[in-house]
Amino acid sequence: RALGELSQVDKYHKPAVLAESMKVDASRVASTWWSNFREPKQEMLTRLQRLLRSLRPLGAEWSSSILVCHSLLIQRLFKDFASTELEKEKSQLLEDLRQRKLQNCGVVKVSLDDANLIKDAELVFDTKLV
């Protein structure tokens, strides 16, 4: 069912292609990777840039990735990594994504540009902001 719904969100992917090409990398959550101390903002931004690069690596065979995370991380990504294109085209949605939280199990579909900035965003699967 999930593959069928994903194919409705991204018209370029069909369920059979998605099932065959999906790779799940959970290696980064096998152990504690975080510190109990607040990291400096520049270190956080560097870490988030690495995260975005890992979702869209240069020369990768795939064009889609799925990131499961907390709404606070989503807010931070939209605050620090939104493109000027997104600011112009969807300013109200961008403001909402920066200030409000996704509902539990909510989904926001994003597209990254070549600089790994968020160039487009769309709430999918009837996701609401709370």
C-alpha cells in the first residue's frame, strides 16, 4: 500500500520500480551519535549540510530519498536551507514550515537544487501543520 501511495506523490516512480530500487540505510542509528551538550550553531549547520548531501549525493543512481525525523529538524532545515526560489514561490508555506510542526506521521515532499538547498516543498498524504 505504501509503495502505491508513494507512486501517487511522485509521478515518475511506479510501485514495481520503487520496490526494486529502495535501499534503507539505518547504519547511522545503530549507536548513539549525539552529544549531551549543545553544539555550536556552525557545527550544527555543517552536520545538516552533510545530511542534505547524503540525501542527494552527486552521481547517485537514485533521485529520491526518504528522511524520517522530528518536526524540529524539519523546521531547522527550512529555516537554514530554503532557496530563494522557494521563498518567492511558496512564501506562506515556507513560513508555516519554519514556525509550525507537522502532525504526527506527517509528510512533506521536498526537492533539492544542485546546491542542496530546498527548492520546492509540498505537504502530502493530507498532512496538516499544527
